[in-house]
Amino acid sequence: MALSPSQIRYLRSLAHDLSPVVLLGNKGASDAVVKELGQALDIHELVKVKLSGGDKDERQAQIDVLTHGTGAEPIHQIGHVVVLFRRNADEPKIALPR
């Protein structure tokens, strides 16, 4: 599902007040973290993830693992925090603008 720029702006505004739901540790993006993130996305649709330390390439690799493992779309990233979105097909909670 491709999001329009206005939908991304809307989701960024909603994510502003969120706290990170998933925190990555020293092991990075493991299968257990991907599974936990998938459950969080099912419940909330929009989540913040705090990435573990490392350089920019390492953080991007973690984002790639999380997005491919869960089917989520990255909405925004600042430093060590990334916002991910995945629509809940059964019970959508966030009404996106057209």
C-alpha cells in the first residue's frame, strides 16, 4: 500500500506524541523483535521503535529487517527513532485522509 504525501504528513503528526513501543537491544532486530513488532502493529497500526546504537548504515539495516519482516512502511526517522505504519485489514483504527 503506497501512502500519499498528505497521508504521511498526517501519520507523522499522530506519531509526534507517541512513546517508543519497541526498544532494540544489543542483538538488534532479531526474529523475536520482528514478531513482537508485528503484534504491536496489529494493535496500534502506528508505532515508534527505538533502534540500538551504531552508525547510520547499521540503523538502516535494522529498519530494513523490521519493515520486510512485518510488512510495515517507514513513515519517519530521526536519529535512533523510527515510526512504522501498517494498516490492520480487519479493524482499521486510523482513518487516513484521501
